Amino acid sequence: MAVAACGGAGNSAAKATTTKAPVSTVSVSTSASTTTSTTAHRHHLALCPLTGAPVPLADKAAKRAAVAVKVENLGQARPQWGLDAADIVFEEPVEGGVTRFIAVFECQQAGRIEPVRSARLVDAQILEPFGKVLFAFSGGIQPVMDEVGSPGSLLEDVGAQTAGQAYWRDPTRIAPHNLATSTSLLYEAAAARGYPQTPPRPYFAYGPNPAGGKPVTAVHVGYPLDITTWTWSPAEHLWLRSYACPPGEQEGCTPADNGPAMLGNGQQISAADVVVLHVRMYPTPYLEDDNGAHEYELTLTGSGPAWVFRDGEELAGRWTRPRLGVPARFVEPDGTEIPLAPGRAWEELVPYRDRVTVTGATAP
């Protein structure tokens, strides 16, 4: 299996101090926050720009830049830490049938995010709609490092090679699956480099659940290494993540590859919304490692099939993204926009080769 190795990092322990700026009590009224901003105005609540939900009571003064962290998803990387504090998580396919996460934090802080791994070229395309974003990662091939460090890059480098003091090694795990960081250390590293603390623009549109959704109990994404399933929990009003080894791949399957997707703190990975986009994946000329695996890119502009899963229902339609500077929007066949439910969203970028199926309704 072709996986790029993590770079080195310091061994400093996580600190708990972060500079915070005042936050206004009303969000800007945009297509991504119209419904929830009206509620905020009425009740004088501050809203998280990346979730559409009220700012947590424990962090009412939060208003800061978004920080995007590359997190590994091999069996050796599980259980991960920190994903329960992310506002948005993107799951991207990489070489060898592997997927990686980009966990984006702004409204909540995470005292431990693990394991941090290397960057890919497609990361900049996924993150461009946020504007300037702090980017935490552990190395990458030279074309990726050139992209991150280019004069026009929107990725503010707080990676392990640049800000090693913001990372430490977990002694209970084997390298390279043991590099950890925290949001407080990353914000300290950003402040030391003079990066601006500009809050991100809203990414998704939020609003009431549209009529016409189909009740579903689960959605299954057939990635090559494991089948990822999101099951609706009416009691928690959340989608809960689990894994299953593909048929014929049971040999070598471990408990981490076959069962609930747990975090290091004992919580199961969950989301208020699961958004699935079918996208085109193609190899680049760049070798990712010594095994000869090429890095992949994704076509993230144009349109394609999409499914929005929220409130125990499936809304099928299409994603549209005319340019990289704006996020994808989700529309029903008649062109009506599909809003998300306020809360953590998980966006699955799924190659056309991999099937998306549901239990309880039929995906197109």
C-alpha cells in the first residue's frame, strides 16, 4: 500500500491558551446562513460560520481563523482523536485505495488531533472557498510543498516542518501513525508567524428540511479498503459512522476495519449531515512514494450526482461548483437548493468507481 511518510515534529506538550477576538452576536445573512442568522438575531446568539449552529457556551468569545488538519484513516490510524470537535470534515480518496480526512476547526477547540499526515495537491482545491486558512500537515512531495508555499497560496503553513513546536509524538503508537497536535498550539504557531485571524466565510447553506426527502436508515460508501456506513440514530439525531471489510477482503481485517468508527475518547464518529459527491479522479504525473504510486487529483468544478443525508432522510440531486473559489451547492432535479441541518457536516468525495447505496430508499 502506497502511503507517504510523516515528517518530523517537536515533542512539546499541548497548551491551553489561545488569543480570541470579540464575536458579533448576529451572523452575516448569506445564502449559507439566512435561516439560522434570523434566529440568531431574534435570540441574540452567536453562530458558528461553518456549522450554522450557536457557538458553544464554553467558548462564547470564539472568533478566529479556520484551521484545517490532515488526518490519517488507515486501520493503523484508528482510533483518531479530535474529529468530534471539527466543524466540517472532508474525506478525500488518495493513492492505494486509501482515504484521508481534512478536519476543519473554528468554532470548537481540540486538545488532541491525531494522527496528522501528509498533504496532497487536491487539498488546496477543497479548501479554497474558505479563503485564508491555517493548514496543519506533515510534509508532502515537492509539488505539494511548492503549492503550499507559493505566493498566491491561501494555505497558511503551520505544518510540522514549519511549526514543529506545535506537534508531538504519541509514545503509544508507531510512527508515522503517531503525530499529534492541538488547535491551541496551532493558533499559537499562527500568531508567532503573524498570520491574520480572519474568520472563514460560511461554507454550506443551512435551513429547514425540504419536503420530498426519502426516509433512510443508512448510507454505504464502497471505498476499496473498507465500506464506510453512516447509520441514522433517531435517539441522538445524528449519523453514526462504522466500517466493514469489503466482500472477499476478510483476511487481515482487524476490529478497527470492521465495526463502529470510534475516537480515542470513546465516542463514535458522528455528523448532523453527510453529503456525498460523485467526482472524477485521475492520476497526476507525480510519484507519491518509492513504490511507484502516483498522486491523484479530483475534478471539483462543474457538476455531478450528489446526495444530502440529514434528519434521517435522503435528498438526491446534483452538486454544482462553477469555480474553485466557491463551495459546491446542492440542488434537487428541479434546481431547488438543498440546505443542510445546522451542525457538523461530513463531505464524502467519492470517485465514480465506488458505489453509493442506501438502506431504506433507492439512490439514483
